[in-house]
Amino acid sequence: MKFRFLTKTYKNRQFDYNPMYYDERKQKLEAKKRQYERMESGEMTREERTSILRENIRGEWSRTEIRKSAKSSSNIRVFVLVIIIVALGYLVFNGVDQVETVVTRLW
């Protein structure tokens, strides 16, 4: 047939791809289990123990820095909300006319 392209049906291409799943938490947990097993059996040297201790301390320091930054941003949000609530309360109790006079005095 000369016009085969007119009657040809296209099929979807199939790929043999299996995605890999990586669980960082599981990997860290397995590594810690291996470390504790080595520590209990006495295979671990003093240098390895000190390096593990240093890694743990670094991890704690990074977590405290994250907590500090989160706490400061939370404090800023609370401060802004308090200012907004005070301003709205002032509007409710004193009315809009009083606010206009205060704004004109400030400018």
C-alpha cells in the first residue's frame, strides 16, 4: 500500500520505569541502629564516638537556630496583630471623626 500512513494507528509508547522512593528519616534511623550495634559490640573506636557526638551537637545547634528564627517571626506577627486590634478598638470607641483629627495633627 502506498498510503499506509493514512490507515496506521499510533500506539502509546510504554517505558519500563520504576521510580525509586527515598526516605531520609528511615535511612538515618538505620544508620543510628548500626552505630548503636557497633557501640554495644565494642567495634567502635574512640574517634568514631567523638565524631558521632560532634554530629549530634551540630544537629542540636541547627535546630535551636531554626526555633529562634521561628519564634522571632511569630513574635513579629503577634505584635502586628496587637497593633491592628488596638487601632480598630480606637476606631470603634472614638469614631472616625476623632481619627481624622489625630491623623491631621500627625501630618
